[in-house]
Amino acid sequence: MKFFSTPGETIPLGRLRLSGLHSLVRRRPLVFAGGTLLALLIILAIAAPLYAGDPVNMDPFSRLQPPSADMWLGSDNLGRDVFARTAFGAQISLLVGLASAVSAVMGGLLLGVISGYNRRFDKIAMRVMDGLMSIPTILLAIALISLTGRGISILIVAIAIPEIPSVTRLVRSVVLNVRERPYVEAAICGGARLPKVLWRHILPSTIPSVMVLSASVCASAILTEAGLSFLGIGVPPEIPSWGNMIASSRLYLGVAPLTVFAPGICLAVTVLAVNLLGDGLRDLFDPRANRRR
């Protein structure tokens, strides 16, 4: 297939795509590296049933075995396949992290927009946010899980709620700045209704900042889920999770180190990918960084 760039000149479409990819790698290496690594992890997590074995099958006669052709990373203290549990554990970590980040961003975006535009609501909402921010995230999550019980959906809510105040305060600060700009005042003077002003003129201004913060929230949610599972109050023990794996195998680190290193390295790589993507998005939306380039 040909792509016509100028009269009399044709450029192969494949070369054009490679040129765009090379430009992205050269100008935005963090976005490319973080996005590629995160996409690869998501694909491997989704496709885990296709290439990994049974993560819950126990074989007491194959406890703490070294890597072999049947079990690529060996077995844990209950004879379960470490590779299969690591692959399926990625589903839990990514699901909890992404779902918690989306929930926190949606809740914080709604509260922040309303707080930035309604002074009466702002006074009440900000005091509630200050109260939530004064409680450590993991302690608040532990309290919520203790009151409501264990489960993936409960875990997502328990992790998302402590993250909402940071999103709310960020969105509120952006809205307070944007609402005084001439184009917003012109829209109001032109007879535009409040929902339209919020949707078309104010909300789009918050998206860049929220996208950058959402990466940080996602990384924090993944670590919080691993910490709660390590403490035994995250996902149920029968569900493979990186935090559960590290907790159940820490006593056997000297005998079978892969039972701890495999989920630990995957957890570190996942958080690194999310943070790289967040740093790349921050540089992408920062006008000063763009001018330096």
C-alpha cells in the first residue's frame, strides 16, 4: 500500500508507520517503554489459561521441587505450580489495580468538579477529604475489609476510597483555575447551561492531570493489594495472588527461593511499568518539557 505525501511522491505505508514508531521511541521513551511493558503484562495475564497450568492443584508428593519441564519455576510448600500461580496472580493484581484506579478517578473527578464550582459543597467535601487523608491508606482499607468481609469487589472498593481524596483535591484545584478563564466566562454569558459548561469547557482541562495521577494511583493500588494479601486480609487464600504467594512461601525462602522471587519480581516490574507510563504522560502534558524538546 502506498501513501501519497506530496504530488509525484509516494511513501510506503509500512515505512510511515515505522517512522511514527521511531519518533515515539525517540521523543517519548518513557511512554513507549511503560506502555509496551504494561500492555505485555496485560496480554500475558489475560492469556494465562492458554499457557499456564492449574494454579490450585496440590500435589503433596511434589512439595518444594526445583524447576523442571512440568513446573518451570518449581512448586511451593503445597505442591502447587509456582509458574501457573504467578501467571494467574497477574490477573488479580492488574484487575485490582486498574479497577481501583478507575473507581478512585471517577469518584474524585465527580467530587472535584462539583467542589471547584460549588462553594457550599466545597466546604463540606474538603473537610471529609481532609479526614480521609489523615488516615493511612492501608489502615483504612483494613478497617473497611474488617467491616464488610473479604472479596475482590470489596478489596477494590476498600483500596479506591482512600485514593479518592488526592484525585478530588487535584481536580478541584484545576477547576478553580479554569473557571475564571475568559472562554468559560464567555460561555456562561452566552447563555450556556451549567452542565454544558462543566462538560465542554471545564472537564476537558482536568484530563491531563488526572491521567498522570491515575498512573500513580494504579501503582499504589497494586502495592496495597499485595500488602493486604500478604497480611492475610486481601483476596481469599484459594485465589492466587502475588501477595498471597509471598506470604505463604516466605518461610521456605532458603529452600525454594523462586516461590518468593517470582511473584516479587513480577510485582516490581508491574509497578515499574505503571510508574514509567505515568512519568512519560507527565512529560507529555508538561508544556515546559515540550519546549525543552
